[in-house]
Amino acid sequence: MTLRNKPLTEQVALITGGGTGIGRAFAGVLAESGARAVVIASRREDVLKATADELNARCGAERVHPYAFDIRDLAQTDALAHSVAQRFGAIDVLVNNSGLAVPESVEAITEAGWDKVLETNVRGAMWLVRAALPYMIREDFGDVVNVSSQAGKNGYADVPSYCASKFALLGYAESLRDHARKTGANIRVFNFCPGLVDVDHTGADVEPRAGAIHVRNMARALLFALSLDREVVLEDINLYAR
């Protein structure tokens, strides 16, 4: 069976945490590669607008669109997916990039810290996938990209809640991939598991700090993953410095 394909120039992408860091790099490479629309979403409207203006100026077209929301709010998360689908007609690429860490040792984890991390890094991603899935199924096309971490494969004593959330995100992603396989949905699931990524030194000619990779490598890897044939399964993508 031949799975439906869609050129990037016709695709609509939704990226959480798209105003800065990895999300911004993803938004930039998709816009510059000609995506029809790239919606960047997070809490800070001023940062989102500045990023959208800069990226649109760089590619000479209005392709990047800001949307302020809180991923820990169910109503706002549902409204985000609905708004994107209504305005642009589809959600072809969903990037679950929003994430945070609360440094707390194992014996000193607080309920507030644990809840904040798990709600942002896992529950918010689940909510957004659940909201976007019907639109992907309707269009018989979709890609879900989850930004996990090497902390989703290894435990670190100083960020146990972060590690738990990133392990959980990978487990959820496996369930989502299995669902797509069993239902025959034309939906791919990609998991990025980077080590340290330098999100402060992002200029094209700037070297990343020791032990970290430049954020452009995440962007290049995203384009590669999306370019693969629909029948190809690419599981965890591990990127880290030598």
C-alpha cells in the first residue's frame, strides 16, 4: 500500500516551545525550507512575536505565526490545536518541544516540582497529540516529533523528575507509534534524544560550548527525518557531542 505523501511546501507545522532554543531552530529550518505555515507556541507572547518577525524576515515570507498558550492548561491546549487546524486547514507536523527541569535530588523532590515537570513534559504532550490526532487522521497524513533527551535513557541524580518525564515521553511515543501501526494511520512518530545542546550560542559562525552540540544539528536532523519515505520507521534519534 502506498501511503499518502505531501510536499513540505504544503505542510503546516505546530511547534511548542518554538520561540527559543531547539524549537526556534526547528521553526527556522522549516520556514526556510518552504513550509506553508509554522506555528510557534509557548507562554511568552513577546518572545514568540520577536522570533516570528525575525524568521519571517530571514525567509522573505510570512510563514511563522506566534500563538501564546500554557501547555499545562487543557482548555488552552485544545484551543491551540483547533485554532491551527481551523486557520490553516491541517496539522501535518506536531513538535512536542516544550520542556523544563526542576533540579531536586531524589530525597528532596517536592510535589510542586514533580508536578510542574511531569505536567509540562509529558501530560502537555499527550494532551496536544490527543487534540491534533483527529486532524491528522482526517487528512490521512501526520508526523509527531517528540523532543526527549539522553535523560530519557539514563538517570541523573540531580534531576530525577526530568529523567522520569523524558522516559515517560518515550514510552508514550511507543504507544502512539503502535496505535498508528495497528489502525493503519499514516502517522509517523520521531523521538529526538539529544545530549547537551547549546541553546545560548546559536549563531551560524559560533562554536558551541564544550560537550554540547550546536542547535543547527537538531534542525538538520529534523529535515532528514521528515524527508524519509513514509514507509520508513526511524526510531530514537540520539545526538550528542563526542
